[in-house]
Amino acid sequence: MQKDMKNRIAGAVFVVISIGIYGYASTFLKMGHALLIAALPAVPTILIATYFLKKAQKNEARSAADAPSNLKS
């Protein structure tokens, strides 16, 4: 349970960082390539966030699958 929350928080932090980078680039760089500058760091952060969220879902599924066997014993 603790691991799931840590993974979810880490995923959310990466999403917020990527949105912040995008906002910074689009606000302060009013040039045509501002979107490209913003997209380059955002792509890996979104991938990392997806990894953490999928990891949290796997942990939840695993702990949910273990729950009935724990109740029986």
C-alpha cells in the first residue's frame, strides 16, 4: 500500500514538472520552436510517469490477488 502511494505521487510529480516545463517554454519563448523545446523534456517525463503509474497498478493487483489467500489462512 505504501509503495503504491509512493509510485502514484512520483507519477503525479513528473506530470506536474512536464506541464511546468511546457508552460515555461510557451510563455517565455514566444518563438515558433517553443513547442519543440517544451516537448523534448516533456516526452521522457510523461514516459517515466506512465511507468510509475503502471507499477502502482501492478502492485495493487498483486496485493488484491494476495488478499483472499491471506484471509483463508
